[in-house]
Amino acid sequence: MERNHRSRGLYLMSVDYQCAENRELICQVNGVVVKNVEAHPAHEVASEQIEIRLKPGMNRIRLSNGNSWMPDIDRMVLQKK
């Protein structure tokens, strides 16, 4: 996801996800790993809060897992801290 912000600063990103087995989710902001999330099986949508720092202008937020499947992402929400 690319995000264009007028102001830099600290944001709280909520990532809602679901998975049927243990999976890992790696969150990168502008090429820097900010958090590794260990997701566990659940029958309901789970949520992870990730604190990120954005710069003015274009920012790239990447959720990935280079070795296996990652959890199914339901929603991402950014809130200024």
C-alpha cells in the first residue's frame, strides 16, 4: 500500500486479519521492518496494533511473508498518534 501524507509523524496502524494456521506477517514501512507478527489460528478476525512513523509525501507500507503464506488481511486503518 502506498500512502501520501502531508504531515510526518507517528501513526497507529490497525491490521485486522484471520488465518487457519500459525502464520507470520512482516510489516515494513519505507523498506524498514517495523514488526513481525506471529498470527495464530482463530475463527474470528484478530487485530494487531503497529506503531509506525511516516514521512511527508509518499510512504510505502508492505505486509509480507517471504517464506510462506501470510494471514488473510481484512482491513488496515491508520490513525495519527
